[in-house]
Amino acid sequence: MPNNHDDIINIKYKKSTKYPLMPLEKRAAQFAPFSVLKGFDEAIEKKKKEMERKLEKSIYINE
């Protein structure tokens, strides 16, 4: 089975003369985990606590 990238896999890398190389720390930061929806985790946690309080007050809990 032919590799779909055979035409580009051995192309020489051409360094930019316009832009300096980015430091390793900044390059690594681009791949760091991030939260797509800012505040979503907090909203979920808040809702979870609300539901737990309601459940504690519920008459349907088996003791």
C-alpha cells in the first residue's frame, strides 16, 4: 500500500528568513491542554452540587 505522504516526506525544511525561530518553551505551550469552553467545568461542578443538595432533600432516597 503506498504511503499518501511519499511526495512530501523527504522535502528539505526551509527556515524562514522573515521570522526568528520560536523558543522551545513557546512551541511546547502551543500543545498544552486547554479548556475549550471557559467556565464550563465550574458550571458543571455548580450544577452537580445543586443536584446533590436536591437529592439529599428528596423523599425518594432509600435509607
